Amino acid sequence: MSNAENFSDYYSLSKNNDTTNQVCNNSYVMDFSRVFLPTLYSIVFIVGFIGNGLVVCVLLKYHKTFNMSDLCLFNLALSDILFLISLPFWAHFAAITVWTFGGFMCHAVIALYMLGFYGSIFFMILMTFDRYAVIVHAHSFLFSKHRSARARISLALFMWAISLGASLPTIIFSRAENATCSVEYLEKTWKSFSYVQLNILGFIIPLSVMVFCYTRIIPILMTMKSPKKHNAVRLLLVLVTVFFLFWTPYNIVIFLKFLQLQLGYMNTCRSDQDLHMAMQWVETIAFSHCCLNPIIYAFVGQKFRKLFLMILKERFPVCFGHCTTNESEFSERMTTMHTRSSVISSTKTKSKE
């Protein structure tokens, strides 16, 4: 991932020359990163860990069985937590500019970083495709097969497997040398491949899947006679918009770094400084998306809001005792949510008639 790569770049910047063979002084970039990155990474870690931790707690405490949507949500939160666990290590590294955790932890932190990153992306894709299958192909036998417990678990394990596969090149090339933890590619081709992989797997594919699926889902939702259809449509539009806004700047900078590596584009000292500075900003914006995942995917729903209030009421009865929640009513709502696929199917049938 670029964070591990860029830290090593910061320490070798003084050795790089621009087109006029003048020494490139990037000390202000390092000074900025020592203050900016630890602060922002710490905020993202705290907010994201609390939000995703609550999602995991709610699902484990109140869900005896997981449907496909819940399983995706659980693994999405788990992926974000793995990713977030790596941030304190990067924050410490940025603050003191020395990697003090050893070689094993360098590999482990990069593995958590990459596995969490790709896991979050792939489970978001799976969740999107599940909504598409439930609503657009509700009557299709092909799309209904994946709802068995064994098939759901197999799909989740497959997503983790391809997440690990996508992460392996970065993990393999990670090194803890000269008091730094970085990704040292043996050839320029591998580094170029990593940039292309990030753009394709981390942005182009998930955005394309979301746009395709939701453009098919929204017209069907609009035909349903439900007072909540407009809220559902707004939520789907928010999902695509937020993903686009938070990840587009990061992927633009990644693409510029690819052009710089392959074509010598923006190869001056000033341009290199600007790219490193821009990467710090856009990375933090992209990383903060994992803080929004619990809000977008979980807490916007009535079910999760009520479950969340139940947990707060149990832990802090004095502060949240007035937030009364009826247990039997809640169980009924949970049962209703787990059978929503059949409800959607019947609604579609009626609307067609």
C-alpha cells in the first residue's frame, strides 16, 4: 500500500535530484507528516474502531443467525477493524520517523493494512451484489442458491481468500531495514503493477459494480408501493456518492504516481514534493471512509439504531434509561428483517400484476 511505500520515500528524498541536478530538499514534507499523520490517523482509528466495534458487538449479541446481508456487514466491519489496527503503528512511525517494532511486526502490520483494505472493498462489492440479487433477481434459482448457510460461509471465505491473494505481493516485498518499514519492489514493473492493482481492484471495479447494480435496483424500488422507498433510494445514492467522493482523490494521486514512474511525468523536485504532500491528504480522506461504513451500512437502519440503543441502555442505564425498547417487539422486527427477501419478492410480483 502507498503508505508503507511513501514513508521509505520520505527518507530517501534528499538523495533524489530533479531535472537540473539540484538537491531536492523535502524536509518540510517530513516535518508536516510528523504532525499531520499521527493526529489524523489517531482520530480515524478511534472513531472507526468504536463504530465498527459496535457493529460487530450488535451482530454477535443479537443475531443468532446471519443472513447474507448481515454476514457481509459483519465481515465489512471486521475488515475495517483489521485495517484500523495498523494505523497506530503508522502514526508512531510517522511521529518519530523510526520503525521500532522489528521485522515480524513490519510484515504483520502491512498484512493487516492490506488485508483490511481489500477485505473492506470486496465485502462491499458482495453486499452490493447481494442487494442486486435479492431485488432484481428475487425469483431466480441461480441467485437464491447462495442464501444457504454453507454457501454464505463459502462466499465469505472466498472473499477473504481473494483479499489475501491481492495483498500477498505487498506483504512479500515488505522489509524492515535501516529503521524503516517499507515495501521494496525488486523491479519497477512490480511497483507499477501495485499502482494499477490499487486503481482497478480498489476503485474501478467496486465503483462499476455499485453503479451497475444500483441503477438496476432503483427503478424497481420506485415501482414498489412502499412509503419507505424514497429513503431506500436516497441511501443507495448516498452509498455511491460517498464512495466516489472519498476514494476518487486517492486514486487520482495513485494514477499520477504511476505516470511518474512509467513515463517520467511530474518528475521535477517540486512535483515530487506536491505528490507526497497530496498523498498524505487524500490517504487520510480515503481512510476515513471506514469510519462512515458503520453509519451508512448499519446505523441508518431502524433495526441497528434500536439495537444500538439497547446496548447503551444495558451498559449505561442511568444515561439511556429513558430510551425504552420493547424486547418482544424487537424480536419480531428481527424476524421480519430476516425474511425480507420473501417480502420483496411478493411485492415485486404484486407490482408487476
